[in-house]
Amino acid sequence: MSGILVHPEASIGEGFVPAPFAVIDERVVIGANVRVGSFVHVCARAMIGDGSVIGDHVTIHEDAIVGAGCTIADFAVVGKRPKLGKRSTAKAGELSGVILGDGCSVGSHTVLMAGSTFGSGCIVGDNAGVRERCAVGDDVVIGRSVTVENDTVIGSRTKVQSGAYVTAYVTIEEDVFIAPMVVTTNDNYMGRTEKRLASLKGCTIRRGARVGGGAHILPGVEIGEEAFIAAASVVTRDVPAGTLVMGAPARPVRPVSEDELLENQ
């Protein structure tokens, strides 16, 4: 462990392989066969599971839990505490550490905020950001440069592709596909009046729905199970289950074909 700083209250498992200039704080628990790159800082009370690999210049903040077999790429920040603006609608207060399930992969320059949880097998791409108090299921893909704002729920096996914006207070159920550059919204007043506080609401996207590239979804809209939103659509009202909509504003075109439903895959 030459060239690194390990607090005497840290617990280090067998087969630990650190690179120079890593810092391990008090009450950190590191499992067996963990590899840590140069200039890594593992903050107080964090836990890293067996067989995980941490790249260079990574910061793992207080109370974070990184499951077994995870990979965290260079310059990622895991468990950062938010600093809120004076007019922010996000909740203030104490937050627990971030939790990464077993086998997660976190990309380079990605920021995961404190108080969010990720199931097993999740992939978070380079330059992505996930805010506080988000709940992400198993085997979710959050693509490169995606932003997921606070208090959002993403169900298992959902894919959110590169450059999409998922605003605060959104619910996305299981097996949903969100194409690149999709934009969701939650504030009809865009922060101009206090009226917004009573009506602030993200969209709800039900199980198996698909949203095409560049689509925009307005606040409070519900997209039904297995619905299909065509690329570049502007969704201003609820979409019935199993319906294909397109246009600006989006209008129903036809039912989704039977052979495209999840139950027939």
C-alpha cells in the first residue's frame, strides 16, 4: 500500500490493489480483490464490494455503498451532496449515501448524487448525471450525457438513450424505451409564478411504452402501457395504452401492432 493513505479505522479486504495517491478515510469497508486507481478518494463510511474496479481520479462520497463486481470509470463522482438554489423545488435536508447494486457500470465523468439507489446490473454512460432521491431498478441503461433529475423513478430493464432529459418527479415503469434527445417537462409556468408549486408534476410512462427520438412530453402527461410515441412528437395529452401517436401536437394514428407487444417477444 505504498504511496496511499489508509485511515487506521478502515477495513481492507484481501487482494486489495491500490494505485499511488489514493486516500481511504475512516470506517471505509473495502471487500476482497478490489482495484483502486490513482488519486481516488473513498470518503468516510463508504463500502466497496468484492471484485470492484475503481478508475483514476474517482471520488466516492460519504456513506456510499458500491456493490460487488462494479466498475466505476475515471473521474466519476459517486454520492455527491447537492447544493440547491434559493428557488429550487427540490427537497432539502439530510440524504443517505448513494447505493449501487452488484455489477453496475458507471462511466467516466459521471455524477451520481446522494440518496439515489441503483439496482443490480445498471449501466450509466459517460457524462451522465443522476440527481438525488432517484430510484433506478435492475438492468437499467442510462446512456451517455443523459440527465435524470431528482425524485424520479425508473423501472427495471428500461433504456434511456444518449442525450435524453428526464425532469424531476417523473415515473418511468419497467421495459420502457426512451430514444436519444427525448425531453420531459414538469412545469407549465417555467418558474415564473408561485402557481407552479401546486401543479409541478412530471410525466408517467407506463410499462413497455416507447418514445421516439427528439419527442417532447409536457407536464403531467400519462403515456399508457405499450404506447408508441413517434419521433419528434409533442405530447400534450394522455396517450391510451397500446396506441401509436405522432405529430405536434401528437394525435392517435393506430393501435400498436400485436407482434410488437412485449408479450409476443
